[in-house]
Amino acid sequence: MSKRTQLADKLIEKIKKKEASVAVLGLGYVGLPLAIEKAKTGFSVFGIDKSEFKVTKLNRGESYIRGIDEKQLKEMVNLGRLTAATDPAKIKEADVIIICVPTPLTPNKDPDLTYIKEAVKQVEKHLRPGHLITLESTTYPGTTEEIVLPNLAKTGLKVGEDYFLAFSPERVDPGNSNFNTKNTTKIVGGVTKQCTRVASTFYRQTIENVVEVSSPAIAEMAKIFENTYRAVNIALVNEFMLLCSKMKIDIWEVLDAAATKPFGIQVFYPGPGIGGHCIPIDPYYLAWKAKEYDFSLRFVDLAGQINNEAIWYVISLLNSILNEKKKSLRGANLLLVGVAYKRDVDDYRESPSLKIISILRENGANVSYHDPFIPEIYLSAKGTYLQSVELTKENLAKADCTLIITDHSNLDYQFIVDNAQVVLDTRNATKNVQKGREKIIRV
């Protein structure tokens, strides 16, 4: 039996017996649910994060992310299966290392791999024979083999023989009550066949369906394709929204009618731009990589332009509403309802609401917001914080316009319409409102 088979089989045996310890680097929206799921199935898991706040909360069995079952979290902590630390040296105690760090964009919309490189540097320091390393952070095709692998190779250890490296993208949809970490199909692509075998065995312990692909690049491209597909189709429906507005056609009724066809169509819905950590970012990772091959991703570029145009369309509608009231943005009192990037989540990363708020404030408007899931937002451009205000009759009445940016399901939209002067609804959240429809302007 070769060395590579011996180490692989030994690690696989530890994994199947739940004797392998797991380190999760990055305890955000991806890392924390993953860590809990692994702990629930019997693995000893420790999370590593720079944030003292996250580490302290987790070690107390308290969640800082909405949607986490805090009872399960506390149980895992009390059983000693889940702990957290800021010290990356604990990596050396693990058998399996999962990298779940952010992959943002630079101001020029180029990939920022700072967090991945920092995480890989720490893994490199503590790499030993028998380690399995998986990268889950969404990134451009080639990252695992062009960035991660060369750094780990500096140790002199051989991939597929001494240690095992794979890419397995996170695919969980925050706020989706039907699909979670356990029942969302997992894609695994290892650098070698042994890497794929070890990594897929690990994920099969906690995930119902695991699909093996032939390389990390296939897995990386699959994830990028999924999010580019959404970005392009959202842009398509946003462009239809702009045209329907000019033609005085109700885009929402159009989409409801189109959705009745039982085949050949998946309906997307318009909105004031796109948000979240994936859809506004991942296509740019691919576009950046494509330039290396002298290839232009025209759909990606155009989708980005159209989805950005949707933001300015909302601003234009707001200006028209204020002009009807013989007012301008300067000095106007505006209330935004919902700042999360999607319904019923507490995440406002890349939310179009942030750009809308910044534009309105730059033009002299007095802006406040209400979001039942987000008590405070940080506006990085100005280095300021805003706190959510209560959704009271008084706050609604004093706003020259109330803008519905995120259609959270726990809000009383009839109450909003009843008490607002005028409502600009960008999500068709008021479709079932019975009274006061004359006060509603929909995109």
C-alpha cells in the first residue's frame, strides 16, 4: 500500500468514526452554520475568527446571525463539541481545515484575495501530513491551484500524498426555509483523485448529497456560473421593468402572467439593484479572470450596468414624487423600510439600500430607516452609523416619502400605507393592501 493511500485511508477512517477534529476559519454567514452542522453530527469543531465579539458570543452559546438555532448552538457548546478562538495556531490541532473567509472586491471591482491569502498563510505554518484542507470561499476558477496550492507546496509536503486539498463552494441560500447546509447538494473538486475521495467522504458525513467533479476549477466555475446566472437574469427583468415603466405597463402583472407557464421559464423579479455577498461580486471575479485569456464577458458587464441603473431609476422616481409635492431631495425627510439585501435576513452586505442612502444623503436629504432585523448599519463611505427607527405612525407621517426597499414578511404594509404620506414600493410588497392604494407608487 502506497504512502498516499495509507494516509488517505487513515484520515477517512478517522472521519467516518467522527474522530477527526475540524477547524473552521471564518465564522460568518458560511462558517458558523457549517461549524454547527459538523458538531451536530459528532465532530469536534473549533472555529477561528479575528473577531473577539464573534468568538466570545459563540463560546457562550449565543448566535450573532439570524436563523441559527441557538438551542442547538448552546447544546454543542455545552457538550464541548464546538469552541472558538482568535488564535490561528489551533489549526495544528485539526485534521480537517475548512476556509470560509470573505472574498470582497477592490474599489476597482477586482478580486480581493487578502483574506484567503492570510488564511492560507496560517495553514501553511501548521500544515502536517494527514491534513485535509478545503476552500469554501467563492472565488475565480483557478484560485485553489494557483494561489492555495503553491503556498502549501512551500512546506515540501506533496498534495495528494502527504495532505489533501479540495475546493467545495458554499451554496446555502440565507433565509430559505426549505434548503439549509444539510440538504443543499455539495460540489467537491480535489486537486488529485485522492484529494477528492477524502474531501467527499468528509462532506458525506453531514450533507445528504455530494457531487464529485474532476478538478477544483470545475467546482469554482460551477459556483461562479450559478451566481452569474442570477445576476444576468435579474438584470434582464430590471431592463424589462425600465421599459414597462415607459410603456405604462405593470411589470408585476406581466411577471405573474408569465409565471403561469409550467415549463421553459424561471421568473425573476425586479428591484432597486442587487445585493448580498455573492451575486453583485462573483461575476466580477470571473470577468477579471477572463481578461487573462483576452476574453470579455459582455453579459456580465451589461448586467452590472443595468442593475446599477435600477438604483438610479428609484432615485429618479423619488425625485418625481417630491417634485409633485413641490419639494426637492435637499431637506426632504425620507424613510427607508428594509435595508437587508433580501427578504427576512439580517445581512446588508452590498445591499442596494446602502448606495441609495448614500446618494440621498449626499443630496441633502434627511434619511432614516426601519429594519426589524438590522438595528444598525455602517456607511463606510462616510464612516458613520445609522440606527433603525421604530415604525410608528409619527415616523411614517413625517416622512415626505416612504421607500420600501426590502419586503420583509413580518411587516404590516397596510399600516405603512395608512400612515405614510406616499409610498414608493420597489418590491411589490403592497400588492395585497386594500386601502390607500392611491398613495402607492410602484416601480
